[in-house]
Amino acid sequence: MRILLIITALTLSLNLFAQEIKEVTILHWNDFHARNQPYRISKKDSTGQQVYYDVGGVGSMLGYLKKYRTPNSLVLNAGDDFQGTPISNFTRGRSQIELMNMYGVDAFVLGNHEFDYSQYSLDSALELAEFDVLSANVFMQSKNSLMGKPHVIKVVNGVKFGIIGITLPELFETSLPSNITDLVMLNLDSVIQAGITELKSQNADIIVILSHSGLDTDKELAAKFYSDIDIIVGGHSHSTLFKPVNVNGVAIVQAGSYGRNLGKLDLKIDTDKDTVLSFAGQLIETILNPEVTDKDAAKKVEDMISQYMPELMKKIGTLESDWRASYSEECNLGQFEADAFRLKTGADISFINGGGLRKSLFKGDILIGDIWEINPFGNEVQVFTVTGSQLKQIIKNNIRIRYLKQKEGEGAELLHTSGLSYSYDSRIVDAGGEDFLLSINLGRADIQDDANYTIATNNYVTGQFKKFFGEPGFEITPKPTGWIDRDLIIEAVKDAGTINSVVEKRIVDVSR
């Protein structure tokens, strides 16, 4: 019996000795949005006091990347490096490709905002890339090819990582239609399965999905493909995941946005069984630190933007209270801009989509560059006319669309209003009733069904009319004004001079 136990123990020891465990670290970030310079943030300290400090920027991100990178590191960028600051607009994204070349990125997946300057401009900019650009599901018809490689294999510390790149499946719902006329979105499940099959045929040990699809979609993919994939490195939803999300053993990571964090995922891998034995993740805040910052990268950024700085640094107004941007809740910045649209165009009503407001601003000086960063897309202001009954219908549709997204746990983009106020009862929406719109007013006057009302908004809202207003049963005819949104807002700030705006309750859910 004792001999048998000894033999068993020796056998187990030999098996453990034979098992080759490899350690690899994935360093990752996403949704950088051309925040090439450090920027100021605030948070409360342990005493409850508000403290301010600087984070991010290319120099800082590259510095932290170099600090934590080793020969056993895999470096991944999960998309949306374009769009967010003037230099990206001025160069149509080329600045971001040049800067990413400095990182030594192993793979980058195309996000939806990479298409903001059109599919052809992106295709041209990508010729500068010195790294692998992935996108398995975006097909360009005129070239009869994908916009990026469908997948790639990278070998790190003897481990073969098969990486599949996925761009937001809802690209056509998040982009200006005129920017993506030459594209076709391929079936997501099909391209993932094809990628898995091909990578396994090449003896990949670990399969990673580099996804610019949002956390909810990433969870669905993990639940569906968990028997074949091991890791999802994500973007798009700007989710700050301090620890990986574990779905059926698949590790999902995402590092927030704007270069505030560098994600670090430590892996232990059994290459004999092609299995991740354990994973542990963290986010490293890229706090500005002269000892960490890559000075060459920071200088390259300064050189890039130097010719534009005199104009961008011009003061045009003063904020006496912080401007807060919000995707899903009423905010003073959204209401200020909506008011400016309405007053400039002479419209009865105006809408500003929350997703178009890309930056909050602390009280103090307002610079031209701030407005460029708040409104980076350069959308055109347009107007269209509806009857009162049509207005009620599209507002009801918008309420229902937002409520259903909230119920499903998704972000529900709000249309900030000016001129218009309304109230509703989400309990009636939830019950499937139709009489949930309780009041709708222009100023203090009720909306009249037979009257005509002019609405001012941007060409993204009119171009994605069904996204915001569903199927109202009628068509609109948008008329261009020739004004770009940020130019209109710059003019409004100059006219106002000093601004101290507070949030008004223009949209009320009486059930809350």
C-alpha cells in the first residue's frame, strides 16, 4: 500500500513537472478619442474634498506602457482612437495612426469613429499603419475586401494567440450614412466562427476577440462562444472594468476611455491543453508623472498641434459653473447648446443628441479648443417641419425607444430639448399602454395637432431619424442651414460672455 502511494505521488509530481505553464500579460486600452494631451480630472479624496489632477495623453500612455511592458506582453488597442480633439479632425485621423506607430501595438481593431471622416479617408490613412489593423465584419464593396485583417496570430512567450477583430455591428446606426455608403456589415456569428476554425487550424493556443462592440455584446459573445474563445478585450461602451468580467470562464476586459487607464491582464496558460488556468486584471491610472512620461512622444504631439494652438487657445467666454455633458440625463451643457440652436435658427424647437457632447468643462475660461472638443464631429445644423400630431408621435416613439433600452440595461441616448417640454409615465410604457405622454408644451402653450412646428437639430439626428424616432409613419425633409454646430456654439459663447447655466426640468418621468 505504501509503495502504491509513493508511485502515485511520484506520478502526480512528474505530471505537474511536465505541465508547461506560461505567463503572459495583455496590456490594453480603448476609446482614446485623440486625447493626445494630458487633461484634468477631479474626484473626491478620502476626506470628501474634491481634488484635481492630470491624466492621459500620448506621452503618459506610452510611458506607462513602457513601464509595464516586458518580452511576455501582448499589446492591444480596442478601437476608437480617432475623433475627439481638433488634430484628429484637421488630419482626418492620420495623426492618430502616426502616434499609434510609436506604441508598437500588436493589433488594433477598427471602431465606429474611425469611419467619421468617411470610409475612403480611413482606407487612405491606414496605409500609414505599421501595425496589424483588424476588422472581420466590415467589407468594402469597391475594393472587394475587408477594411482590416479578419484575424492574426501573435506568439508571446511561446504561446500562440489567435486574435479576431470585431467592429461594432451597429455601425450603420452610429455613423453618418454618407460616410459608409461603400460598406457592408457581415454576419457577426459567421465571421467569428470562421475565424475560430481558421485559427485552430493554425494551432492557436489561445483565442482572443479584440472587440469594439460594447460590454453587452461582449457578454453575449462570451456566452455563445465560450467553448472556443478565452479572452475578450473590448471597447465602445467606455466601460471602466477594474476587474475582468467572467462569463463562462471567458475573461472580458475594458479600460474606460480617453487614455485615463492602461489595462493589465495577467495570464497563466497551459499550452498543452490550450487553456487559461487563471487570469487577474487591473487598471493602471495614467497619472501625469514626469518620471514616467515618454518625452519624445509628448514632443511629437506638441509639434503636431503647434500650428493650430494660437487659434485654439483663444478665450471666448467664462464659465461660472461647470458644464456637465450627459449621454442619458438632462444637463446644463446640452440645454445651453439646444437653446443656441433654437435661437440661431429661429426654430420653435431644437434637439441635441447626448452622444454628440463629448466633454464636460470645469468653470473658468472657455477656449475655442474646448468647443472643438465638446463638439468634435463638425455636424451641420438642419431644420425640418412637422405638425403637432406628428411631433407628439415622434416624442412618444422616442420615449418608448429610450425606455426599452433602459429596461434592457443599455445606454439610452437622450435628446436634450429647447422650446419643448413634456412629461410621461414610464409605468404606462412598461405596461404596453399608449397614453403615457401626459403633457407636451411649447413654452407654456399646449402643442396643437394641426399647427406646424419647425425643429432644429444636427444632420446626425436627421440622418439617423429612425434610431431616435422609430417608424412614425411619415417622412421628413431636412433643410441645411450651412452652419456647423461648433461654429454656432462658439458664436453663442461669444455673445453670452459669462455663462452660469443650471439644469431645467424639461423632460419629466412622473413615475420617478
